[in-house]
Amino acid sequence: MEKFFKLSERGTNVKTEVMAGITTFMTMAYILAVNPIILGASGMDTGAIFTATALASALATFLMAVLANMPFVLSAGMGLNAYFAYTVVIGMGYSWQQALAAVFVEGIIFIFLSLVNIREAIFNAIPASLKIAVSVGIGLFISFIGLQNSHIVVSGPTLVTIFSFKSSVEGGTFSSEGITVILALIGLLLTAFLMIREVKGAVLFGIFITWGLGMICQLIGLYIPDPEHGFFSMFPSGIISMPASLSPTLMQMDFSGVFTIEFFSILMAFLFVDLFDTIGTVIGCATKANLLDRNGKLPQVKQVLLTDAVGTSFGAMLGTSTITTFVESSAGIAEGGKTGLTSITAGVLFLFALFLSPIFLAIPAFATAPALIMVGFLMMQQVTKIDWTDNLLNAIPAFITIFSMGFMYSISEGICLGVISYTILHILNGEGSRVTPLMYILAILFILKYALL
């Protein structure tokens, strides 16, 4: 393992990498429960989706370890699965088989773009200040996901607001929703304390302790499950279960509409969101793990992006939406993960999940939310590397990138607006020559995207 993963060279060890892999898996295990629900709305078999998601995630993650030796974990991307089910199938009337065909073609196109280094060139063209901003913006973004998942932040008259315990008592939801919010807040403080005390595996321990407190609350009657509103029992329904058959979704792609304008527009939407979500995630996670070289480049970026592309096409063949690098990989990186051994560990857990689905599906969102919030804190630390006072020409686009990711709830939007503002401000300041040709091309494409899509 030392020879293959180069552990000592990257300043890590087997124990750290395994803990990191477990942490990453725990923070993203929710996808195994959520993806079947979302894609199931399109008419797909939920059992087959669960199996396809676990298998595709494991394979893509193993490939990441073997080809790139990076601590990144892949699975069916959130947002892209919702676009698949609610927009393409339910909204536009395509069959889920045709939607899978679009995902498959997307992956093939990305394989080609990765092999000819176009995706790598885009990655390398982004300036160092924007790369740091992407890492910080993802920290804000992932913290907001944690706040939402735990219901600490909810929708309200001001678009979003803090959870109201008074309203939950009056509405009769305190014993379900209200208790989980309290548990999330306790878990957040516990995880923070463990990190302050420099306890190894603080994020992972925080997840298990918070989940354990939830079980205690259910046993003593403080927490009452309300499945109708999404608040389930803290205890697994079982331990071992056999994987559902893949036959309802395996190789069910329908290419009959490939040469239509509508199919092309769907394909472009999948391509765009996946391309820049992936690049943003890889930049943010690699920056946090100190894997970028002195020129701000990731040595194995071609292999990373190729893995992502292969995973997408393979996932479509099995029966799931776009496979992409997960931003939750930053949770394992925060625990010290720096090599593919982190990915191997998470991939093995995805395989175990096929047979231990009752346990993994029982991990409550409020237990993983504190981990996401604290990982956001760790990624925000990169903000000090941006020169906020003496180089406003770079600082302002960085700021736009950061707030766009958090407030617009999109990694790709942050990159788009960051690139556009960086390019235009340099032109206006008479320093357009410092902007690379590819940045100009990206800026024009992004402006056209907002104008036409």
C-alpha cells in the first residue's frame, strides 16, 4: 500500500486514510436513500436504482483510486438526478430510458474531452485566486446543505430563516422535527469541541455520537418517528438484506430520440452542470488537501476527470443518473485523507451497503449535518490566502465566486460568474493581456448560457 498509494510521500498513513474513507462515506451515504426516491418519481424501479447507485459509486470510486490515487469519492450527483426525474421525464415527457441514454452519451463525450485534455485545459486555465475562492465557496455551500438537511435553516418569509421551536410546539412537530434540530445543534457543538481538542476522527465520531443520542431520545420517548413527514425511526429495520435485482434498469437506454433538437438541449444541460460542478469540486477538494502544485495544477487531473466520465456512462448502463465527484469528499480530506486509499475504503463501504442497506439507510440527516457544517468551516480557512486589500482585481471576482456558490446554491454558477467577472474586470482595467485565451472563451460561453438558456 505504501508503494502504490505513496502514503509517506503525502504525509499520511493507513489508519488516517481508512478513517477518512469512512468519514466521507458516512457523510454521503444519504445518496443511497435519496437517489431511489428521486429517480423513482420517473417510474424507475427503486430497488434496482439502489443497487445501481451502490455499484456505480463503488466502481467509479475504485477507478479513482487506481487511475488517479486521489481521495475523491463519486456517486449519483444531487441536482442532476432531480433534473433527470422532474425536468426531463416528468416535465418534458421523455421516458426514463431516453433520459438514461442522454446520461450515457454525456459520459462518452466527457471521456473524449478528457482524453484530448480539453477538460484538463479548462481546469488549468482557472486563475489561482479563483481556485482558492472555489474551495471557500464550496465550504459555504456544503455548510448550507448541512443546515438545510438538519432543518436548522428552513424556508420562511425572508426566503430562508432559522427553525422556530415555538412554532414546532404549537404545530405538534416538536417531538419529531424539533428534537432532531436540537440533536443537530448538540452534534455541531460536540463535533466542534472534538476538533478543538484535536481528536483524530472528530468528524466521524461526531456523526456516531449524534446518531446515538437520537436513538436514546427515541427509546425514552422524546423523539417520535413521523414517516409521513420524513422523520423515521433512528434504529435500522434490520442488519442484512440481499441486493435488489438490476434487471429492471440494466441496459435499458433508449437512443431513439438522440438526433432531435430536444435531446441535444437535454444533453447540453447535463454536460454543462456536470462539467463545472466536477471541476469546482475537484479544485476545492484538491486545494484543501494541498494536492495542487506550485502553479495551481493538479498532477493527476486528467485521470480524475476521466474517472468521472467513465463512471457516468457506466452508471447509465446500470440504471442511475450522472455519476460525479462528490463535494462530501472534503469531509474525508478534512480527516487527513490524501490518497486513493481513502477512495478504496469508501468504495468498499458502498459494496457493503448492498448487503447492509437497512443500517446505511437508517443514518439520519441530522447526524451527518454537523459534519458537513464543520467541513465547511475547514474549507473556509483557505480564504486567508486571498489578498483582499492590495489586489482587488483578483479579490472581487473571488468574492463573487464565493457568495454565488452559497447564495445561488450552485457550484457551477459560482464558477461561471467568477470567470465572467474576472475577465471583464481585467479588460476594463486595461489588463486583458493577463487573461488566458481559454478564459475568454469560457467567459463568452457563460454569457451566452445566461442569455440563451
